[in-house]
Amino acid sequence: MVEFQVPEVDYTRYSNRQLAGVPLAILVLALLVLAGWYMATGAPVTPGIDFTGGTEMRIQTTASQHHIETSFDSQVASVTPSASQNNVYIVTFQSTDTNSLTNQAQSNGYQILSKQSTSANFGAGAQQLALYGIVAAFVGMSVIVFLMFRSFVPSIAVVISAFGDIVIPLALMDVFGIKLSLGTVAALLMLIGYSVDSDILLNNHVLRRSGDFYESTYRAMRTGVTMTVTSLAAMAVMTLVSAFFQIGLLTSIGVILVMGLATDLMNTYMLNLSLLRWYKYEGVAR
């Protein structure tokens, strides 16, 4: 059996500015990506048909991708080749007229493997509900954290880390062309829980348990890093398996969680830890 051993990092070699600088720089870059995407497209992340309305059709054909794009009367939003099946494409349309799209696909000799449609009104309502859900979860998390620690610096360290765990994966979604869907929103909500869990674990060990700062940090890392890396590995396997079997919802959730959990390791044990160390030795706690 392979045993995962968490290495003991010599944090005394690095200043607080060095530890916080990398995650903060990446966070600023992620915010710039989202801002640029918003200016270019009108949305910080490209919404999928779950939120805009439209039709997604999976077809099998030997025709070229360009031929597929020009063979429908309705505007084709995207044509994506399947990663695991030859001659299979995922075609999305802004139109919700599935009967017309089905007839056009069949007249071109395409074999329709599956299709789904979302109305524009339902998509707009789902988008608004998803936004409210993310904001409510984040605000609720922030309130609970402040009530737990009753001190500004440890609390804001958790909030900033959780904020980065959401913003950085959102920017990576733009970079890798992943659209916002109900699956990715669910993953973002799960990331808030993962982030708060690891950050509160670190804060509790450092602020509320006996022992030297670095000894407490390593105790927290042995539990927190093992927990996060195990979850990350499980999500990576789930992503690969669901992608192979063409389970789109699970694939979307897995990709976002893998990116978010990797981000959480950086934010928790660099950004959050640097703020806690400043608070412990140079801030109001001295």
C-alpha cells in the first residue's frame, strides 16, 4: 500500500510577503482575466445553454466539422469533437426548435445519439438562482467564520482564501473554454465548503491549540493536505472516467473541483498561513 507523507516545510526561510505574494499575484491575474472576458463578451464566464437557453445535440457522422457548422439553417453556436468516440460531435444551437433541428440533422445523414433543449426563460431564471445561491453561500460562510474567530485578521484570511478558490477556477474556465453550467455552479458551491474546511482546520490548530506556531502548522498540514490531496485524486479519477463515458455533468464538476482543490492548497498554506503568522507575531495578537 502506498503511504502519502506530508513533507514538513521550513516556513522560516520565507517572509510573509514572499508567501502571500504568489497567491495574491495569481488572484489579481485571475480578476484581470475575468474583467477582460466581461468587457469582450458581456459576461465574466461564458454561460452554457443551461443559462442562455438552446439545444445540445450529440451526433455521429463522418462529415467534417466545417460541414457540420454550415449544414444547419439555425446558427450553430459550437461544434466540439468527442474526446472518447471517433466521428462523434457535440453540436450546440441557440435555437430551441428541436423538431426543425432534428429534421435538418437527419436530412444531412447525421445519426442523432442524444439531444436536450433549455428554454431561454428557464435559463435566465436558473442563472439568477445560481448567482443568488453562490452569493448566499459565500456571505453565510463569511458570517460564520467571523462569529467563530471574533477577530478580523484570522477571519479575513479564511474569506480571502475562499474567494481565491472560486475566482481562480472561474478564470481558468475562460482560459480552457469551459462554459458555466449547472454542474460547474454546483462545483463552485462545493469549493466553498472545501476551502472553509481546510482554512478553519489551519486556524484552529494555530490559534486554539497548544504548541509552537510551526509545530501547530505542521499538525494541521498533516491532516489538511492529506484530506485535500485525497479529494483531488478522487476528483481527477472521476473526471477521467466520466469523460470517457461521456457523462457531461460529472465531467464539468470534476474539472472545476480539481482546479479549485489545487488552488486551495496554495491559498491555505501560503496566503492564509502568512496572514496568520503576521497576526501571531506582528499584529494585534503579539
